[in-house]
Amino acid sequence: MPVPAALRFLFPKFRGDPILLQFALRVLEHHPVSVTFFYVPQVVQALRSDELGYAERFIFETCASSLLSLSFV
């Protein structure tokens, strides 16, 4: 599944359904960080409705494993 399609499940119209959030974030985790890095703003917007912390965990894990994050330090 392409990244933009998975990001749709993070939108508020899905009301933070835990199953859909887990699915969307697993799809994002299977893509290289160099691809998902450009979609971080959309994932950050998902923090508004992510009561279970899935988006937060994804952001932290992506930053920790990304070579791109080292260039910002």
C-alpha cells in the first residue's frame, strides 16, 4: 500500500480507530525512512486524535532510526 493511502487512516473521519491506526503505521514502518520522512507533518497532525499514542511512537522510532535525524542535531 502506498504511503499516501495509509495516511488517510490517520484522518479524524476514522475517529482514531485503533485497528486502522495500527494498520496505517505498520504500512509506514515498512517503507524506508527516506520516504516516510516527507510525510511526518501528516503524522504530526494525527497526534491530535491519537489517544493511544501510536503516532507518537512512530515519530520517535522513526527519528531514532533515521540517519536524516542526525543531520538536525
